[in-house]
Amino acid sequence: MIVVMKQGATQSQIKNVIEHIEQLGLKSHIIVGTELTVVAALGEKRDGARQALETLEGVDKVVPILAPYKVASLEVKKEPTIVRSHKLTIGGTQIGVIAGPCSVESRQQILDVAHIVREAGATGLRGGAFKPRTSPYAFQGLKEKGLQLLAEAREATGLAVVTEVMAPEQVAMVANYADVLQVGARNMQNYPLLEAVGESNLPVLLKRGPAATMDEFLLAAEYILKTGNRQVMLCERGIRTFEDHTRFTLPLASVPYLHQKTHLPVVVDPSHGTGKASLVAVMARASVAAGADGLMIEIHPEPDKALSDGFQALQPQAFRQLMDDCRLVAKALGKTLG
């Protein structure tokens, strides 16, 4: 249920509503808007709960939440959520760009890429320190050493570090170095991990699983949101279909659809979504045109020598051109990109 407070409701009245919600065995979640405050009452339905809450002072109305995902729903929060970390802003009129290599390979590599990313106008640096690979014999990442190098790159450039965490027991360590925690597609329904990244209170970038429905995607986000962490971004990175001309199928209809269902910002990863460097730029432009709040792009100084996913990484000049082109599309929509 959503308890909609009257305009001008006092903090004492809001606190009283929260206390009553908890007495009913439900969990409260406060959303403060520009004009109104609402309190979501989450949990199993309780007989008489709606009537009991409607009688409290300062309450305008109590409305049932129809969507299976509660806190992520537009029914709870009409205003779009904007996520910020350092100079990276995702949402509103700002399209944030996160770029970097698939994996951190060396100090020189990540520092060189970080400077390229910053000089092209992006504000987020991606790079995997822990790499989930299909083959156990493939490069698995530099682990904590990779995190240290990412932190060094942040100090040199001011970029916000976005990197993947793979297990609940890794969250504390990764959070010491990163600015945004990424939950990869393989872990979208790793519920202990979702709760752990939520409790870190860092922004979280949640990637859609390759076979996940929209409801499953949003319910995964709900696991993070219910911890009280509201800094959640949804990332469309393509789904597995019968097509084989691309690595995955990138369904850009996901972007406007999600905007119709949730207040959370939507990021698109055309690198994983296509798996082909030649298709990344055009799909990035299309993502911006579709209303994406952010882009996640893989780049590498020498893609042919990359230790992972070099076939989908852009060379520096191609990335600069992508930024220029996407900036033009964003401007046409009244937005800025960076």
C-alpha cells in the first residue's frame, strides 16, 4: 500500500504513520517528493490495515500498489530517480556515459584508458577486476590489485569507478575502492548479493539477465531497494534469442517500457548487446534516441590484444566519434551527455 500524506503534513504525523505501519508487521519506505510525501507499506496483506492507516492524522489517502515490484513502481514515486557519484549523473536531463575496458589488465592500460575516457567527455570509468567467464581457463581478472588500479585511475582523472562485484563476501572489499557497484547479468537473481550491495549504500548498476523478463528484472531491483538503498540503475545489455548475427539481441523497446513502469534510470550497454565493435556506435545513438539515461561502452587502446571481449571494444578514436554523435542526438532531445 501507499500512504499518501496531505500537503504540509508534519514530521510528527509522518513518524506516527511509520510507527503504525511497523505495528501492523509491515515495512515502511519513505519517498519525499517536491510536493507530497508518501510512505510505502510493504509486506503481506493485513486485514484492516488500509482502514486503520486512513484514519491517522495527516493522511490524505491509502492506495494499493498493483505492481508486483513495490518500491521500484511509478505508483510509489512519480518523479524520475537521478543517481549521482562524483561527476557521473544518470537520469533527468543528463545522460551519463560509463566507458572503459572489459577488464583491468595493467596499470598502464587502465590509466591510458581513463585519460581517454575523461578527455572524450565521459564521467564514469568501467573496468572489471573480478571477471565471471564462461571458461574457467579464461582470464579471471586481477582481483584486488585491479581494484587498486581503478582507484588510482580515479585519483588521476576524477572519473567515478564502476566495477562488478560477484559475491556477497566481496562487497565490503569492492566498496572500499569503487563508487558504483555493478551486478552482472549472471548474478541478476543472486538474491543474497542483491541485498548485500543494497546494504553497502553505494549506487548500484543492475544488469538484466539474458533470459529475464521485465518483471523479473524489476523484482531483482526491488531486492536492492527494499534495503533502503534508492540509488539503483537498470542496465539493458541484451537478451539471448534465436538470432546469431549478434552476440545478444539488444531490445531498445525496453528503455521506454521501463520508463512507463519505474522511476529508476535506464542505462544501455550496446557493447554486450551487440558483441560487435562495428555496431556499438549506431546502437549507442539509437539508445540515446530511445530515451536512455546512460550508456556503458567498452573501449581498449589495442582491442586485438585485449584479454577479454576485445571483439566488442572500440578504439579510442571511434569512442571519441561516438561521444560527438551521441551528444548531437542528446541535444536534439534537450539533454546533455557526458
